[in-house]
Amino acid sequence: MYTRSKGFISGLAVALCLGMVVCGAQAATKSTSGHGKPSKLPRFPASWHGHLPGEKGVNPQRAGEEMSPQGASYVDMTGAVSQCPTSNAEVDQAVDGSYVYEAWIGCSDSAGHPGIGFARSTDGGRTFGPSTVMPGSTPGWVGDIYVGGSWDPAVAVAPDGTLYVAYMVYSVTKNTAGQNVWRNSPLVAVSFDHGETFPQVTILPVPPIGDFGDGYGNWGDRDWIAVGHDGTVYVTWDYGPRADQIGFLCDPTGSCAFSGGDFNAVIQKSVDGGQTWTMPTAISPGFPYGGAYMGRIVVEPDGTLGVLYWGHDTDPSTLAVSNGTEYFTSSIDGGTTWSAPVAVGPGAGTIALPTWWIDGSLAVDSAGTLYAAWDTQNGTDDIGWLASSTDGGQTWSAPIEVTSGPGENLLSVIAAGPGDVFVAWQTPNTPEGYATFLRRFSLSGGWTTPANKISPAYGDPGIWPGDTFGLSTLQGIVPAVVLSWGSAIHGNPVSEIYSSVVTLPPYTEKFHDDAGTSTVCIDSATGACQWTEDNGRVYTGTVEVYNGGTMFWSEPGASQYVYIYYDPNNHMAWGYLYDYSTYDYSSLFDSNTLDNPPGCGVAQPPL
């Protein structure tokens, strides 16, 4: 969302306000050298002043410092991802096998203009490479379009491994009167080599902008990105035809919410790998006064698009909005048409207008069950909620309380497996400041773990950590979570991005041989492994899991050796057991782990 700390106008905005503003209707021409700014820039509307970000202090603490988890043996490692000496906040994340990608607001170019930072891990989030600045996120030219700054990154990976990083940018365009104005729209950068380079950068188109005066163009804010099973790329974002109709409600240490305006959740798509894009079309009804934004998007197993957005009733005469509610809608034709919106958990209360963080998260598991997480306010407390839908979002379960307290609860949810999710939240509802928590929930058993504090140090509640954080599942025999967040710790005057790899026991996984010759069950809470042959012979032992999927079992003094490899992307497992004392050999090939019953099944002896 728009913020004082990060703003929808970043970096160059401050310089523009300090003397680079030029008013006039001449074209924004590119210099012959291909460098520098356009000869004429539109000025920023007067109402935007005060919402432009100030320069952040230099971080005296070098990033990359590894921190030891405090009393949490399930946390593999916690360390700093960002390595930029400026403020780093509002991170988003995606996982592709052992690759973990992080993008956030922060990292400056050589001129000191902040942009979008990026880093990747090639070992499942345990270590991260250097931080880089995403192309087109700092002032400069993207083709023939001049970009002034950026905010709000989002990350997604295609089935073929292509990496997409989207972020909002403001750029110079002409309105219908031929005047230079600022256009707000997403930019999508594409990598074909797992984030080493981003050779393809495209600014998404917007409809013609009318003559609204005072440098106003269209309004735009928080983008999200997803990729379909066929490689179609979808971007949702918040769009308003007229930025002059936006009213701000800003928090002194957070972001800005909105008191009124022409808010709409819209979608654009690309069928050629992000090279060209459709024009935005409305997801929410009532365009252009739909009162909707923050449209989180997922692609369901059958290809249906699901979107959870934050909707407000809008007064058509004043454009003032009321308190908000989460709504779900879906599309079976690639975003051309959308189902009637369904309110999610309306009995849980409403979202107050000053709510400045991203309120609403959406996930889908491999069985097609949808999960929504969000928070509401009742005047004294902020309450986090979780709800699920097993019928494609037509109906939703009664909301379950996740957490509550006087301060904000920024929630995120991600699938762990069929009927099983991880829920995380970041909150200042502790005496010490900001903390990030993780918990596990199953449809059959409810909460299966307590709330675990993952962040090892508390963040300064007066320093903005961002409106989002990263949460992804590392699939394997024992699913793990990569969790990333922004925080200003140990007296640091600015926020940094930190990351942890977390396993929350208990978890059981069952593999069944296609020919019925053997069944294997693993319990991550104890590391116990049980191999049962079709003749009833049972072997038990303790396993070690490597790389999220490969496990070995050969205990000191034991006569058995076990090797299993689990491929979570193709839902297959294979391996063997060999007993040196009896020469007994047993093999396993499970071509579809999704059709196995959950847990170890009642027919198996207890572990």
C-alpha cells in the first residue's frame, strides 16, 4: 500500500520535490545519449506531498549476519537476506525446488535512489547470495518510457522454472490533452536462468488517461502475480482511472490506507511469457467505483483462478468508503469473467479504514481446498482469522481465530499438503516490539502446533517492517517452511530482511508401493521410520532427511539400510530396504503419493 516510509513514489520522488519538478505540456524526450531524465517531467499533485518517502539512514549493521534461533530447535537457521545499507522492508517470496527467491523494497542504485532489492538461495533458503537492484526499479529508462521509482514487489515461478518479479512503478506518459503525467502500473521483470539475470522487462499498459489537472494520472497500488499450469502469467493490482479522487489515511510509522476514491481490483495477463500484456479488466463489480483492492490471486489445481480482495461499499456521490470485508471470486475462463463475490467470514467483523497493512492472504492445496487469512478490528483489538472452502469458494467455513491483540496482525497462509496449512503472522503485540510467528493447522485436527515465535530478535515498533512478508513451503518427506520478514533489530535505525527455514512437527508421510509389496511411514516428530512388507514383516528405525526429500536409515549396529527419494514436484517416491543379516530386499515405487491416505493409517502398527 502507499506509505510514508516506502510510498508509491520512491527514491526519485524526493529529488523531484527538491528541484527537479518542471511543469508544462512538452513531451518527455529521451536524451540522445540514452541517459538522464526526460526534458520535461510532470509535477507531483499537491495532495501527494507529505506522502513522499524521506531518505533512510545508513544501516550500521552489515547484513548477512547469521543469528542463532532462540530456544527453537525446529528453526534450521536464521540470517539476514538483505545486504544493502538502506532501509529494506516489505518482502515477497517464491520457491522452486532448492531455489528460494526474495524481493523487497530497498537497495539503491549508484546514485542513491532506492528500488527493489532481490536475492536468491540455491540451497533451500539456508544461505543467500548477494543483493541486487531489480532493473527498472530506480529512476531511468525502460525502453522509451521513463520510470521514476517503484514499490510493492511480488514473485512467482512458472512450471518451466521461469522467474517473474513484478513491482509497481510510476512512469511518464501523456494524457489525452498531450500533457506529461505520472502513470502508475506494474512492471514485470523475467529471468530465464533462476534469477541470475533479468533480460526482459515490460511495463504493463493502462487505458488512456484524461486531463485531470495538477499532474494527475491514474492511481495504482499493490500488485500480485501468479502463473498458470499452461504458463499464462496473471498480474492483479489496484487500479483507479483518476488519482485525484484518492483520499489518504496515513499512519506515522506505517503505510497509508484510503478514505475514498475510485478503487478497483483488476487483472492483466500474458500468454507469451510476459512480453505483451492485455489491458486491465475489472475483477470486482461496480467499476470504476468498485471499492476493492489487494486482490491476492492463486491458480487452483484445475486451472481456475481464485482471487481474495478487500472490498468497501463506496458512496457514488462522495466516493467515501465504509469499513471493509474480504471477498472471494473465481474465473474459469482465464480472467475474462468472474463469479459473484462471496463474503468470507462476514461474522468476524469488518476491516477498519485506517488499516494500512496488506489485509488478506489466499492459498490453495493440492486437493483444491482454499484457505483465507485476514484480520478485523473491533475498536480495541485486532483479531486474525482463518477460513477454508472445499467447494471452490462458493461457501466458507466459520472463521477460526488465529491471534489477537491491540496492534496489527499481518497474516499469511500457505499450503503444507492436502488439508494442511501453515499460518504465519507479524505483529507488534509483544512488550518488546515486532515479532513473527508460525503455526500449523489441519482440517481434520485443527491446530496441530502452538504458536511458535520464529524471529529470534524483536523489531523496533516505531520502524516500518513492510506490509507483507514471505511464506513458502519446501516440499519433501518432511515439509519445511521458508519464512522471511522485515525488522529493525538490535537498535538498527532501519529495517532489514531476515529469513528462516522452519520445520514444525508432528508430520507423517506414507508411501505405498504400486504393486503393494511394501508400505513406508515416516514421523517427522521423532524421525521414526517404519517399513512394512506385504508378508507382514515390519522394520523400524530412525531416519535422517537430506535436501528436503532424500532419506537414509542405517543406525549404528543395525543390519538394515534404507534409501528413499521423494520427488514432491511429480508426487513420486522410490527406494529400497536391504537387511544384511537376512539378505531380505524390499523395493518401493510409488507413482502417485497424492492418492495415499493421510498419516500412517490404522492398519499400520503404531510407531
